[in-house]
Amino acid sequence: MKLKLVLYILFASLSIMEVKAQDPVFTQFFLIPETLNPAFTGTLVTGYTGLIHRSQWPNENRRIDTEYAFVNAPIGRERDMGLGLTILNQREVFTDYNYLQVNGVYSYNVNLNDEWRFRLGIEAGYGHKNFNFSNLLLEDQININDGTINGGSVDPGILHSNDQVSFFDFSSGILLYNDKSWFGASLKHLNKPNITFTDYANVPLEMFLSLHCGYSLSLDDTHLSFFPDQTSLLLTANYMRQSQYNRLDFGTALEFKPFILGVLAATNPEGKSNNSHLLTSINLFGSIQLDRFVFGYSYDISTSQMGNTQGVHELSLTWQIGRECSSCDNYLVKHPWGRNY
């Protein structure tokens, strides 16, 4: 008889105990920076759309699948504003927990001078979480004398619980950038919505802080002549904090059209216990651009002692919509965060 007592522990964590939820984090954040910061919305000269799928610990009961899709475009006579839509979906295979959020995004650009630009973005929408409590097997359902299972439960957590919860969410971000570098900051869940499944509890979704930057160095201007023409070195970093959890990703990539190949290190700079690892994974990634389409793949290799987790896989696809840049060479514009549109 397979007893799912671990689900009760998870349920208590979600709805009763003071445990804070964590937002999903994508390895390919520099290819799809909309996942981090709404200020990136509308930064291309044409419409832009894409999706990314993340499978964490596949072939395991702990498997978590996450999808993110977006579409955005510049608007206004001077293209100084951006408008977009994002959809985030996350589900846990073992617990049948699902999280769906749909947001509208707006950004506004200010040219500080001939080189630097400043962009402000806001993002707002509704989130929906659901959990199949019918899969729970609680202690008062188990007959300890003969091991049989009773039908119902009078556990107060179940009696006062809901299978789903919906909430309004609000986020914002800023971006400072030029043709070679960018610096951004975003703060999600500014209103700290209540995400508890119980009627009598209040579990706020803690604010998610991200500080990110990148720099693109053209190797054509160096003495490294063994690289192909138009080769660039991309340096990028992303620091994240949510409640007591923190993470710093940093790495580098070589861009030689139409390919990008690189590596990131995911670290836990502020360990909370003696068992914490400074380096949690090594993340390998690559992408290829075919006309207006960019295909990306990354694989995270765990360096912790969690055992054989089968790693983390990400697949991404982004593409440009329309050809609205009449003054651009083949309507392509270079961006320092790895977008070759």
C-alpha cells in the first residue's frame, strides 16, 4: 500500500507553515530577458515573440515543468513605448500542483543622450494556483489496526482548504543600456498577494528581486585573429533574491554568427546551512539563428549532493514578426544581450 503522507507535508508547507514560494528561474535569461524584467518589452524595432520550456529533474517524481511565452512590439510614432503579453505556466508532476499567470506589459523609453537609453517597464495580471487535494492521504484516514483506508477526513486543513486560489499581481523594472552593455533591475510581486489555499491563513508571495547586467565585446577590435569575423564575447550576470533564498548566475558566451555557445555558473552566495553549496550547477547553452528565428538549448549539470537528478533541460524558440525597419540592413539590428535582430 502506497501511502502519500509526503503530500500532506507539502500541503502544510503551502498553506499553513510560513514557507515562501519561489519564482521559476530560467537558465537562458539573457536570450529571453522578458522573463526577468518588463523593461525589455518592445526593445526591438519590430514585433517579437517566443516561448521557452524548462524541464527540471526529468524522469523523477520531483519533476517540474515550466513554460513561458511572450509577444511584444514597439508602439508610438517614435517607437518609444512597448506593449506586450506574457504567459507563465508551471506544474509539478508528483503533486499535480499547477501555477498559471497571464500578464500585460508596458514599457517607456527615454534617450538620455546619443549613446545611453533608459527604459521603465510595468507588468500586471492575474495568477491562478490549483492543487488536487483528493490525492492526499491523511493520518485519520488510515486504520492502524488492519491498514485499511477510510473514505473521508476531518483534518482541519482539508475542511478549510480550497483546491484553487487566484490573485492579482504587479511588477516593475528599469533598464539602462547602450549598444554594448546593459544594466537592469526588477522587483516582482510588489503587492505581495496572498497565495494560501486555506481560508484562515495568509501566506504572501514574497517579492522577487533581480539585478542583471551584460556586456558585449567585439573581438574584431582585438588581436585574437583566430576567431571568425564579427565574433563577440558576451559577459552576463544575474543576481536574484526572494525572501531568504538567493542565487547568482554569471558566465560568458562566444557569438559567431549564426551561433552562440557559452557556459554559466549558478551559485548560492549566501548559504543558509552547513549543507549549502556555493556552486550549485554548471549550465551549458547554445543557440543558432536562422533568418528571423533563434533556437536555443541549455543543460544544467548539478554540482550539489542531491544525487542523480537527470539535470535541467531548456528549449527556446524566438522569432521576429514583420519587417518594419526600412533603414536597417536586412531589417536586422544588433542588441548587446544576445539578440541579433
